Amino acid sequence: MTSSIARLKITLDDVKPAVTRRVEVPLTIRLDRLHLVLQAAMGWTNSHLYEIRARGVGWGVPDPDWGDGPLDARKTRLLDVIEDTGAKTLKYLYDFGDGWEHTVKVERITDAIPGLLYPFLIDAVNAA
């Protein structure tokens, strides 16, 4: 059985020159794992909170003391977000203090290449 992958273009918002990455990830990747892929691709240190947003819904690390926080990223897959919201563009906010906002665009969904390990970094332009 061939699994599907998503090619994502990640752009760090409001930065010149543009900082972009292209990665391919399994379509079934959990959002907490996608966060780690984005961290590695951008060169961040995974030392701050994050939130992935699509059409007004947010996923991240839930805070039991704050009921209005994000949904649990460990319980949602990229495929679920695309199917449930219809979104092809996500927002990824890293470090609520500094507010590094990224646009994550699903460029295409295709079959995985047999034997290739995913996630896979395709392209990196400029340093974050």
C-alpha cells in the first residue's frame, strides 16, 4: 500500500529576505510531530510553546488550567486538519513572546516514494 505525503512550503512571515523551507511529510503525521519537523527545518530550538492554526481552530500543548487553550496536537493528524477544515494553508506560531509566525502551505499531496524516509527536507532558502 502506498502512503500519501504532503509537500509543505514554510515561510517565516514578515522577514526580508524571505526565509522558506520545503518539506515532505506523511499526510498522517500528528501535529505535535509536525511541530518538531518545523522546528528542525527552521533551525529553532524547541524551547517555547507553539500553536498550529487553521480556520480559527488551534492545536498545541493544552493547558488544563486554561480551558480556552489549544486542542491537543498529539491527538490530531495533518490529514484530519485538511479534511475537517478544508484548509490548504496553516499558521504556525512559535514563541508567544517573540511571536515568530509562519505560513505553512500545502503545495501538493502525492504518493510517497517507496524506500524514502519521511519527513524529507527538499529546499531551504536563507537562515531563520
